[in-house]
Amino acid sequence: MSGHSKWHNIQAKKSKTDAKRGKIFTKLGKELTVAAKTGGSNPEINTKLRDIIAKAKSANMPSDTISRVIKKAAGELDGVTYDEIVYEGYGPCGVAVIVNVLTDNKNRSAGNVRHLFDKSGGNLGASGCVSWMFEKKGQIMIARKEEMDEDEVMMQALDAGAEDFSASEEGFEIVTLPEDFAEVRESLEAAGYQFESAEITMIPNNTVEVDMDAAAKVERLIDNLEDDDDVQDVYHNADFPDEFEG
């Protein structure tokens, strides 16, 4: 995926978070709850919880809200049980799409996701139909600032255990193995860097170039999926045109 598309995705997520902060926080709260219930409320031991805390912080979720959700989850032995489901399919122009869902009603979620794919002119596929095109990685995005030295940022990231580093006009992308994500993130955080995003994600091995018309259709599908209460994350391999603003 081109540097522009990566930063487009980050900025799009930020604007959506600002516009729908309550809904985004509710979804993050659900992820925190599930992680705390299944792996314990101590992030030092529960690495999945630690990663989701990082994701919540990069979305500007207040620390006291995060702590409150985790404490509540730790005290709730009963209540709603959520299933984690991954849907895969093709959106407009053959763009590969992966949808992560946390739901208490599988039939509702499957119907909603299928409807949105169909509505976009795409189609929902079988498990594994597009996931082979992606790799699960830790990804940290840092916006470029005047005082930053690119070589210094790169060396700090690589010394902390990063797998890859790339720079663009907008900033720096640091990629890690999933198991190294927390250590790299914490090292860079301790060095004073602020993150545009920091999460375990699915990075495409290859991308599909889309024109302006197709980009708008893909963006609409992503927006509609993310607007569904059961959908936690949406990944795709569309390469948006440089002039596309979304």
C-alpha cells in the first residue's frame, strides 16, 4: 500500500474518531472487556489487553476510562458473551476486505455484513479467501515534526526490535512482528514519541490501485462497515489516488 494510502487511512480513522467518538469508545470498550475477561485484567501478563490499551490510547480514549472498563470487566463473571468472527470478501473493483467482528448474535452480524458487501457491489467470501494476501503485524505511525531526525527515529525503532521502517512526507511507519509490538511501542513512547496510531493490524502484501470513482465506493463500504456496532476493525488493500481526500 502506498505511503499516501497508509496516511489516508490514518487520517480517515482520526476524523471518524473525532466525529463519532462515543461509538468508537464503545467499540474499544468492548474489545477491552473481552480481552480482560479472557486473559485477565493485568496488562503486564495479558499481552492482548496491553495491545488494545495502546490502540485505545492512540484513539485518545482517556486513561481513567480505560481503567474503569478493565476493572468492571474483571468483576463481571456473568453477562453478555461475545464471539470473535472474521469475515472476508471483495469490495468494489476486486479490493480485498477483512472485517473483524465482536458480536453477541452471529446471525445478525453475518446478515448485516453480507448486506453491506452486496450493497457495495462486492461479495462476501469464504474464510481464507483474502486473508492470505495480508500479514498480521504491529504498526506504529508517527507524524513528522520539524525537530525530528529521520535517522535517529529509524535507529531507535530498529534498536527497540522493529522489523521495518519507512519514511514519507507525512511521517514514519514502524512495522513489528506481533510479539514484538508492545516492546517497540513502549520503547518509543518512553523516548517521547507520540503516535498517530499504534495497533496490531493486517498489512496487505499487494495492493489494488483504484481510480477516484472506485476509491469513493471503497470508502463508502468501509464507512458503512465501521458504522455497524458489531464491527471492530476493517482492513483492505485499496491503493487510493494521491488526490483522493475521502
